[in-house]
Amino acid sequence: MIAPAIAPATAPIAAPFLALLCGSTVCANAAVDMNAASRTAMNLFMMPPWFLPFVCPPHRNGPATMRLSMEVKLLRGDTMTLMPPERSMRDVLSNLLKYGDLSFRDFVEIVLYHPGFGYYTAGQKRVGKEGDYVTSPTLSPVFSYAIGNLVREFMSRCEGEVFTIVDIGCGGGELIRALREEITDPRARFFGIDRPQTIEEIPTDGTHFIIGNELYDAFPFARLVQRGEHLHELWVNDQLEWTEREATTSYEDYFAERGITLEDGQFADVSLEWESFHADVIKRFDHALLVTIDYGHPATKLFHPRARRFGTAAAYAQQRVTRDLLANPGEQDLTAHINFTDLERAGERNGATALFFDRLAKFLLTLDITSHALLRPDGGWQMADGENVDDASAICHLPSAINDLQARDDARRLILPDGIGEDQRVLVQAKGVPLDGWSFQRRLF
């Protein structure tokens, strides 16, 4: 079956900003006593503003945190509105920033995942040719075809009476639906989840094929800069302008543990949740093949002082990319390249072995993507449905031929040097399944 796609929630983090209630740490995987949270929020909202800093986390905007709860359900079932009326993301930010600056990491989480006006949660179509950016599943069906080849290989090589195929961060569900149509083996069951937290709902029995396509680059991230001997974190003030504060030790420890030293004036973009969430996924399943596809590099390349001196943070809107991260909040995607070293560390510490790390194009070629009709070098015209058409009759099929040419161009973008297949990387990890003999491990040339 396919779990119904649902609107993305806050990223799966140890203490998500949108889930914090006045200093309470709410773990993504923990059950939350909503009645207790409601009482806590009510009591704190009755306090004068000057008292709030004493009861909220000192390292972040505690008063603003509380205003993120749009409504509180009282014990008797009534509803109390806790914020002034909001009609846009700018209203949300205006209300929050009255109580102090926001760290850029929390700013990203709000503008992407606010339940009413977030970029991903406002109900608008963001992904695809008509949206702000394309992903591999929305670009061409040949991507799902290649992944389907790997799923079939996975099921033929691994033992088990049931195989669970999971797409974490499935978006519109294009990939998981295509896989369900291609894989007819009755032992297979399919789950497409858009809330990373709902990984807890996936059955743990049997053997699992876990894929995350552009999952981690959608996590909220901090923007940091080295100033002399001190590491600073970027914050956002009530004028939607940058400010800086000395970074917490958690970020200093992050770089120290990975042997990374930033140069003076060098920027870096980091999510502390990349490793922790990946570890949670690996720990949950005993027999699994995990495929992570995303924009990113290992730590030494990602934080190279010359190649990426200004970090990798970018904003996407209407198929264009900019570095103006604070413009048009809620109307543009904010993202940063991920640190694949974090995912490898999570695997090493939880029993998963890295089998493959390379460009997406190479990965897809090993999966026999070129045998798809859109990539076969057949002579004459050929429609996407496989119908051959000679040059003379091509005029009669001109509209279909144009569409076919576009479909072929889109497919080639996954494997040609100037396409998405060159920009993205793939990490494959195995836990409790064969470690060698996979098609993606073979030499191409």
C-alpha cells in the first residue's frame, strides 16, 4: 500500500522550533501530552512580556517560540487564539520578531514549514516544470525506471517473505507510485511518507528498501561564519536583516569532531539533524538497503575554504536560483548542500556499511537506465510510447514528435555532464543485506 502523502512537517530534529513550547524539549519520536502543553502555553501567555525570558531557553527566541502555537485546545474542548490575525508569512514573522531576533536556522524552519503560510505547507505546487524547481522523479520517468530496476534486484538478492519499499520525503508521490506500478511482486508493500516523523509508522518486519531523494537538503539549517578565532551564527532581526551572535558550542563541536577548520571570513551551512535523523532511520530497521540522493559533498569538499568560501545556501523560485535568502519569505525554497560525511558517520555507528558514493549519473547508468525507450538511440522518429515513425510521416506527428524530443531531452539531463545527474550525489548503505555483487558496484568503462 501507499501511505497517503501528507503535508511536510518540521524537520525531524531533537528539539524542533515549531514544536517547542516555552522551554519544553519535545523529541520528534516522543509522545506529546498536548493537554499539558496547552496548559503550559496558556499559563505563559498570561505572563507579562518582561517575564518570558526567564522561563524560555536563553539560547533562542523563547517568546517568539510560544507565539508559534496558533491555537491552544483547552481541556474542555474550547479553542483560544493566541496570536494576532495573520494573513501572510510576513505577518507571522512580524509577530515573532517583536520579541527578539530569530536564528537563521529557526527562520528557515518557519518560512518553509509554518502550518499556514510555509513554503511547503501552503498548498501551492512547488515542484515540477511549472513550479520553482524540478526533482529527478518529476523531470523524467526514466528515473523511476532505473530505481525500479534496483528494487527488483534488491528483492531477488535478499531473503524475506515481505519487502517494504519506503520513499521518505516523497513529495507528490511520483516515485513511489511509479515503483508500485512497476513492481508487481506480491511480497512488496509500498510507503510514501512526506513527514519524516512518520517513519515510526513503517512496519519493521521483513527487509526494507529505503530511498530519500532530496530529503536532507530540505532540513532547516544554520548559517555560520568564522570571525577570527570565534565562530558566529547568523540571525535575522525585525527588519529582515542579518545580525551575528557567537555560535553555541554545538556548532563548534560539529566542526571539531569532523576535523574541519574554517578560515577567517568563511561561511558554512550546517544542519545538526542530518546525522541524527539518518541514525534514527538506520537503527529502526535490521535488514535494509538505504539509498540517499541529494546535493552535497563529503565534509572536506563541502567546507573547502576556497571552493565554497561563502557556503552553499541558496534560494529557488520560478526555476531561478539566488543568494538573497531573506527575500520573499515563504515564497522561495531555502536549501543548502548536505554533508554526506554525517550520513556515513551515522551508518558506521549503527551497523550500516557504505557500498557506493558517486555522481547520480553514474549510479543511474549502472542501473541500465539507457535501456528505457526515451534513451535508446533508435533510428528515425520514435514516440515516447515506442511507436516508430519514418521521416515522411513525421510531419503528421509533429506535435507528438516535439513532445517526444522534449521528453528525450529531459531524460538526458539525468545522465549528461551538464544536467542534474552531474550535480547530485548518491550514497548507498547496507545493513543486514549483501555487501557486494550489486549492479551499482560494477565498472562502467
